[in-house]
Amino acid sequence: MNSETSPVRVHPWIPASGHGLRHAGIHFDAVRIAGVLAEQVAYEIIQFTDFRAGPIVRESTGCRYMYFLLPPQGAEGLRWPAGVRALGRGARGWAYVGVPATGGLTWPLDWRSRATPEVPFVEAGLLHEVVGRLTSAVR
């Protein structure tokens, strides 16, 4: 690959190929949401930000979680509703998040939205607002 066609790796913790486990709370905090709610939250944030939402990792197996990657300590101090879990240094125990490379074979992980130099992380306040609005609409 040459530099003109290779995808940009904004963060050094994004693997060059395949995927790797990264410890939440070190390079980023993550907010984990499953299934249909995760899809709706991602859709709303991506639309609101005009397709510049920041890094969102999607699992294609199991519970079909999505991980919204926030700056380190970005999820702290925010109350998340049932079914939404913040993963960071304050999380119970150790939490690891699978991070795919920006290109090549990364199954069962892929990027729903990628980090860019301008938007290296998902904005915590926006994510919290969208999750709160969507979960209160369900009740």
C-alpha cells in the first residue's frame, strides 16, 4: 500500500492489520450498547455530526455490541441507563475492547464510524444526550 491509498491511522492503538484488544481507560473510555438501541444511537449521532461522529466499533457476532470510543475518563461522572455500560478506569474489573484495523480483514469487528484527525473520539455529552433521549422514548 502506498500512503495515498492507505487509510489513516489516527491513533497508535489502532492495529495496522486484523484486530487487537485494548484496555479501556488507558487510550480511551468506551460506552457499550447492544443491538437495535446501539444501531439507533449510532445512526442519530452520525446524522447529527454529518458523518463525523468519531470512532464507533461494531461487533458482528453475539450480542452485536457497539463500542463508542470516548477520550480517556470521558465516560466518568455520567449516569448511563440500564443496558448501557461505561468501560474505563472506573469500571468494575478490567475491561478490554476489540479494535479493528482501518482496512483489510477485521471480522467480526468493523468500524461503524472511524476516528479522523478532526474528530478523534465520540463526543461524550452528545452520546449521553442521544442515549438518554432514545431510552426514555422506549419506556
